[in-house]
Amino acid sequence: MAVRTPDPDPEELPDEPRLPSDLGASGLGAVPGGSSNPAWLSDFELEAARRRLPMLYVEAVPVRIDGVGQVTDVGILLRATSVGEITRTIVSGRVRYGETVRDALFRHLENDLGPMAFPLLPPSPVPFTVAEYFPLPGVTAFHDDRQHAVSLAFVVPVTGTCEPRQDALEVTWMSPAEAASDALSAEMEGGRGSLVRLALASVGALR
């Protein structure tokens, strides 16, 4: 299944720089009737950029940890795609022009998990892996039929209450063993089951 990540944020203020379809390079001009931010792309410009440029994403596997820092639960999103499919996934989204990776990560965590999730982000987050999504299946374990996307993937502890927003329908909290199971991997889009397993291995949560 393809990666399907929503943007822009529906709660954005009207005067904020808006990227209604996707992130792109600056200098392509403003869209008539839209923002004057040169990073704002029309659908046509987006498709042109996708044919020529890799898109930068951040992804996050939300977890709950105990008092000694061990992962006890893994948060998996249930999401409706733009074509009406129901699939399992993780927090994911593009990095905007001029946005730090940390800010992009926080924004997408808040978008998908709600403002009361209270993620614990270090000052300089370090990804546990870099996932490369290709439009042709089989190049890597990850697939996105729309584009070539490069994703920085993180494990992020959350301490608050998660109330999904945008097109995320719910967050299901699973044990590490359940999250790493073949059954769940088969339900996840774009090969993200492999990404969840890598995430759990990176924090010593696979047994």
C-alpha cells in the first residue's frame, strides 16, 4: 500500500504559510489566491516536483515507557486513506521548507495524536533509521506509489492522552510483541511493519 500522509493541517491559521498538497522547493512562485510563501505548491507543481525530487518526511513510532525507560506499549494508528481504505500506520508527514526536523516531528505528533499527547522530544532528535520509499516495489522494504520519499524515523515516548485527529481514526496501544507480529505487519501500509520492528529493536524491546 502507498504512504498516505495528510497535509496541510486543517487547524492552520489563514495567515500561516500553507502547503496544501505537499512540501516543495522554494522559488516556484505563489499560487493565485493562495499564500505568497514561495514554498507553497499547486497540485501541478507538486506532481512535477515528485517526478524530479525526493520528498523529505519524518515518521514516529509512539511508545509508552515504564519508570526505568523500558517500552511497555506501542501506539499504532488506524487510518482512513483518501480512497476509503482502512489501514494501520504510524505518525508520518512531510518536513516543510524552513522547518527544523524537530519542529516537523512535533507538529505531526500533535496532528495525529492530539495536543494532549505530550511527546518527549530531545533538543536534537536522532533517527533510529532512514527509510527510503520508492514508487517501484522491491527496491527497498518500503513503497510509495506516488513518489520517492526519504523518511527520518524516530521512537518517541508520549506521556499524555492521545486523541487522534485529521484522518487518524484511533490509536491502538499494543505490547511490543503484538506490534512486531506478522499479523500486524500485514495490515500496515507501505512496508511500515518492518519500520516498527526496526524501531523496537533499536530500543531493545524485541525479545
